[in-house]
Amino acid sequence: MTAALPIPPANLRSLAARNDGAFPSERVMTTIYGCWGEDDQALMPSFETALDGPQVNWSASDGHTVPTPEALVAPAGYLSTLQDR
């Protein structure tokens, strides 16, 4: 199916391999959260209500804990389980 797409999808299973074996959770979270545009205008409408849901404490690489919508943390956690070993 990917051959029919005008732009091939990224290989999300190799994120850790391209980052010296460490899953780049902060970069992934930034990318997921970055799907939001200026002035809270959603670029991805399916996430429109995600910011209103329950929040969890997500730990950044610098050790800071950041309250983050659970619906945005869950995809990053899932991607971390898909990494090629």
C-alpha cells in the first residue's frame, strides 16, 4: 500500500536505531505535540479534544516532569514498543 502514496511514510520502527539505540522519546513527544498549530488551531483534527483529557506526568530527558495530556503520551509509548532490536 505504501507504494501508492505520493510520499512514503517514515519507518517508525527505526527511531531508536537512528538515535544510537536509544528511543528519542522527547523528540517524539515534541513531534506529536507539534501537530498543533498557532492559536490552538489543530492541524490534526482527530487530536482536537486530546488536550482536554486527563493528564499524566511525563519525564523529559533533563529530568523535569511535565504535565502532559495522556492521549499525547500514549502514542509515544506505543512507538517505543515497536522499535527493531
